[in-house]
Amino acid sequence: MRTPIDPAPVRSFLEKEKIASLDQLKELLQTTGTMTVFRKLRALGYRSSYSHRGKFYTLKDLPQFDERGLWSFHSVRFSRYGNLIQTARQLVEESEAGYTVPELEDLLHVECKAALLTLCQRKLLHRQEVAGRYVYRSADAAQERRQRAFRPERPPGTSGQEQAVAHELKAAIVLFYSLLDEKQRRLYAGLEAYKIGHGGDEQIATLLGIDRHTVAKGRRELLSGEVSSPRIRGMGGGRKLQEKKRPKSSSRSKSS
């Protein structure tokens, strides 16, 4: 008869150490059986790392994921989406402009090329060569078109620097931006970011001293075509009309 599973020692260890390798858990449980360890992990609910070839484990409820669903502890990296292939697919699907290999590697801090190629071979992602580099986008046609719009295709040899706002125009952009109201500023910042292409949100946010999420919001509003043009003056607004004053009639002159 199999001994009942008592996962309490594993939970106590992981709550203290946050992560552990399979060998560490075997040592903790004084066992050589891999399945013994996994039975206890399954009873608790666990996650495996997408880095280090998935060799580290943590409890399912321990990670404090960031807005992208990522968490790291002592350079060991976890994702709420699962392993590296699952994580790469999800991040590409949710991205505004898709990712190149270097861009995704900067985000995940692991090599991603093999995972992205695997996803393309399985027809779970789409890739296209843009300016000499492959950009990986959603396999869904509608999402892929939206992502393509956020990263205009550039002819080979055109650098990102050449697409940036020309130095002599920066002062004019900042001046014009200062003359607008809040909504107009957001839309104008989004327009200038879109003209630059990929990376434009960050460049315009830095130039204007605003949050890049504000720039992105303005760009999305413009591309959605759902921007309303409010009346400058509402009905009945403005200075009230005044009845034209007529000069008082002079009193009748006395007859001489």
C-alpha cells in the first residue's frame, strides 16, 4: 500500500526558499524517486521555470508576476503562461508590433530563436522579414494586420536613427505640443510616434517628458478611427448677443 502523500515539507521549504531544483527536493525528502517529488508538487500546485531548461520549481501561488506575466528570483525566470514556447507565443500574440528575436530575448533574458522557429513550424506564429530581420507576429490574420500597422515596413538599409525625429524639428514639436489641450496632446504625441514606427512611443515620450503609455493610448485612438471632434462652442455658448442700442430721440425742440 502506497504511503499517503504529505506535501507539507515541500510547501514549507518553498515558502522559505521560493524556488528549488529537483535535486534539492529529492534531498529534502530523502528520496531518489523523481515521481515521488512530482506527486508532492502536484498536490500543492506548482510552476516550473522557463529559464534553465525548466529545472527549477516554485509553488503556483508564490510568484508576483509583473504586467507581462513574468517573475524572476535569483535570475531564475518564471511565467504565468508556462514554459518558454508557451510564453513566447503568448507575448508575441499580445504585443502591439510583434517581436524580433533580440527584442524578445531582451524581455525574457533567455535565448528565444529556437522557440520562435518551433512556433512558426507549428503554424502558431507568423514571421516576416523587415529591414533585414525577421519579425514574429500573430498567426491570426486580423491581429497580424494590427501588429503590422504598428511597425511600418522599412526598406533594407534604413536605420532606426534615420526614422527618428530630425534634430532640427524637436524644438518645433515641443512648442506645438505645449499649445494643445490634454486630449490634443495625447493624439499629437501618438501621431508623431506612429510616424517614427517601432520604438516611436519611447522616443516621443522622452522628447515630450510624458509617460509612454499615454503616447501609446493616443496612437491607438488615432488608428481606431474613433476620435470625436468636439464643438469648440456648444449650442448657445459664447458671449450673449446684446440688443443694439438705439440713440434716444432728442426732445422736440421748442418752437421759437
